[in-house]
Amino acid sequence: MTIHLRLQQLIDSLGISVLEFARQLGEHRGEKVYHILHGRLKPRYDTLEKILVAYPQVNGDWLLRGEGLMFKVLSSPSAAITTEERLRNMEFLLFQLNERIALLQQTNDQLLAEMKKSVSQ
């Protein structure tokens, strides 16, 4: 999953508009964020840093590389993620697993077809 898709998923999970997200990053208008979301721009380091400062519950590894959960699992009660955020994390993980299963099924089908073709020759 590309970074612009992860950003869109984050905005959706936060339940805010793109404009509100941009404002939380110190942007007056949402143009830069819209350009990132549509793949016209890649986020710069300072933009990614602003996201992690504005939303400390976001997992940096997930944001940068797509690894792990979207939100951090913290042990202190004041910083704990909500049940809703945990459910979103689980939904995202299930979505990723379903994508991988579909890809594996497609690969399996292709290999089976090649094997049948080789046997018939």
C-alpha cells in the first residue's frame, strides 16, 4: 500500500475531513494534502513529522512503511487507544490479509494452469 493510500486511510479512520487534517498540520488550505492523496506529490519529511506530532497515537512504522498497526498500542491509560481505534486496526489487518490471500489464490491458479498445460503437452 502506498503512502498516499495510508494517509487517506488515516484521515478516514480519524473521521475528519482532509481540510481539517491539513489544518492540524498547520496548513491553511488543504491543497498540499490533496496533492499527496492523489499521488501528485510525495510527503516530505517535515510533513510526516507534523503528522506524527499532531497525532501521537499514529504508529510511525505504519505511516512510513505500512508495517504494523495504524495506531500505537500504549500501556498508559491516558494515552491508550480507544476500542474503536483497535477495531479499525483489526479491520485494516483483515483487509491486508484478504488482499494477500487473493494474491496467493491468483498465483496458485496461474501455477495450476501452467502445470496442467505442461502435463498435457
